[in-house]
Amino acid sequence: MARFQFDLLVIGAGSGGVRAARLASDAGFRVAIVEQSALGGTCVNVGCVPKKLMVYAAHAAQEFRDAAGFGWHIGKAQFRWSELIANKNQEISRLNRVYADLLEHAGVTLLQGHAHLVDAHQVQIDSDVYSAERILIATGSQPNVPEFPGQELTLVSDDVFYLTKQPEKIVIVGGGYIAVEFAGIFHGLGSQVTLLYRGPLFLRGFDDDLRQHLKVEMENKGIDLKFNTTIEAVDKQNGQLSATLNDGTRIEAEQILCAIGRKPNSGDLGLSALGVAMNNNGAIRVNAQFQSNLPSIYAIGDVIDHMALTPVAIHQAAAMIEQLYGERDDGLDYHNVPTAVFSQPNLATVGLTEQEACARYSKVKIFRSLFRPLKNTLSGNSEKTLMKIVVNGADDKVLGVHMVGPEAAEIIQGFAVAIQAGATKSIFDRTVGIHPSSAEEFVTMRDSI
């Protein structure tokens, strides 16, 4: 039998790849991980973490406005984009070092450079070749680039985190997490924002009530939403970008951000030449054990294009390592995965939407509450919170819990545990609420609609 240098070689040091490498090394196996860029992957460097820091920065403006209702008079607030970016960069650098320390302490060999598969057991990194019994692809995803004349003048989400100047006016194209979140970020920081989406309403796949409620709240804040709208071309005139829309009108802005989704980052690894099966978008096809059609090659995370969420990639990593080196042989349960859109206000959800529940069950009960949070009674903020519970009327089981409002992600995370445990509506009803809080509304709803 061939003697390999490593038992497992991981390509991609993002959240999923690092978790897999650490767990395998902790189990006593020889592990290497390859990264050609900064450690931590998309989430740490150009995704979840810096985005959430910018969400906090944007929301601060609302806090300043709300403070007056509580007797605080702060004066004219000033925001400095350069300071936000510098402080963000400093924190990301710290996290890069944390990831390096985690790998070192776990005994994982870190290899820097671009990885290219020579065969099913060998990986070339620059001029060196390494062998491994198994290879794990955890290279994540990258932004889709639009296809229209002048697309090179536009930004993708990665670019936003390194802008040297905040745009006074920005057009954002897209209707998913990234587009909606950046619309709130830039608006909160003082930019004039127009959001364009090709469909009739953004955040397709989320509960329709939540989508509609968020639309109203974003418009109330002053964000210009244009649905059923696409960009046909972009050019530059007098230092401004000018976009021609599908209805023939034009819109000008200092920057145009195209957040039209992401695609698996698999194109330059040599997978096609080896015959690794992939979908048309480049997603690696894997079985329940995250194994490709080549038995020694595995893949997890965004590169397999199945629920492209950081926590999902981390769970996939743990499941894969347990399947390979432990006693687990089942696949990963993708039901009831909670998720949040860090829009303003936040949107969070777990379980089935009303539309999904009605398609699966003959008797569905809906509990909904729309209210003005206590804080807003003094702040003067007109923003309202929407909460919703979806219940199977046949057995009282809670199928979904949904919310648009402050701290939605923090609240829904707790209810996700209840959903995973199979809680019924009667259990919700018997649970004592924390008063006064918004979260208590989820255990005090009694009348279905």
C-alpha cells in the first residue's frame, strides 16, 4: 500500500475546512490544510463577520435618533468611513491570527499557495507536490459577475469591504441576503440607496408575510426599492456611473454593487480533468458522506452548493470527520436550519414558511402578531415588529417560527432549539414569558388566523 504524507489534505481554510482539519488532527491523523489567501475564508474576511460589524455601524445612526426620546441630546453625529474600514481591518487581522493559532495548536500543517489536483491522491502547491489518502475540497464560493456592457465598472460584495470612500449614492442590484443587507448598511451610514431586483419581491424562499413587512419597513426608512427591474448596461459620465434599466430609463450613482448571488469556487482546481462530477454551476456532487464520485475526494461547504451558510459548513465538517474516523454513518439533517438576514430591521426564521406548510399539510394554523416595540413608544421610531408561528393543526406541532424586528436572530436562535426538539404550540403556550420583552410575544399568541 502506498505511503501517503498525510491522511487528510484539506483545500481551503475557511470555517468548514478549518473545523474538519482540527477535528481530524485531534483524532490523531496527519492533516494538512492549504490556503492561497487569508485564513478564515469568506465568512471571516469578506462575509459574515465584517458585514455584521458594518451592520452595527449602520444601526448606530438609528440609536442616536432614538436616544432623544429618552432625554439624551447628543448633538450632530459624525461618521467617518475610513475609521470604520480601518477598525474592521484590524479586527479581521486579529481573527486571521486566531485561525493560524488554532491550526498550529491542533498540529495541522499549514501550506500556503494555490492548490491543483494532480490525481486523486496528489495535490500540487506551487512547485511542490503532496500526497494524501483523502482530499477534502472546502474552497467555498465567489460572487457571480454580471453579464452586461460595462459590468467591469461595477462592484461585487468582496469589493465593498475595501472601498476607500463611502459612496454618496449607490445602486444595489439583487434580492438575496447580501443585496438586502448592504442596502440597509449603506442607508444607515448616510448613503442614498436604490435597490433593484429582477423579481416582484426580494428574499425569495422566505415567508411571504416577512418579505412584505420588510419591504414596507425599508421603504419607510427611505430606501428606494425597484422590483421587476434589471440593468441592461452601465457607462461612466462626468465621474458618475449611469445605468440603463430594462424599461429604458437611466439611473446615476457613484457606485453600483451587483449582489446577484455566488457560485462554487471549483473552477481552477483541476477537478474536471480528473473526472470529478459537478453540476452546471460548478458545484461538486457528493453523497451523504460528502464523498465525490472519486472515492478519495470529498467536499463540504459552499462548494457543494447546498445551504450556503457558515454554520452548515461547520456541521458538515464535523459530520464528515465523524463518518470517516468515528462511528457515525448517517447523513446530516438539513431540516429546521435557522437563518437570518441582517437587514434593518433584522429578519430571522426557522422551519417551514406558511406557503411550504400549506403545501405539505392539510390543516395549518397561523399565529401572527404585529406590534410596536416598547422602546419605540418613547423613541418615536415608527418601526413595527412582525412575529409569526406556523403550526400543524393535526398534531399541534410547531412547524416554523419567523420574525422581523430588532434582535430577530438572537431570539430565533433560541426557538430553533425548541423546533428541533419537536415542540408543540401547547408547549409554547405553557412557557412563561420574560416581561417586558419582544420575545415573550412568541409564547403569548393565542388566536390563530
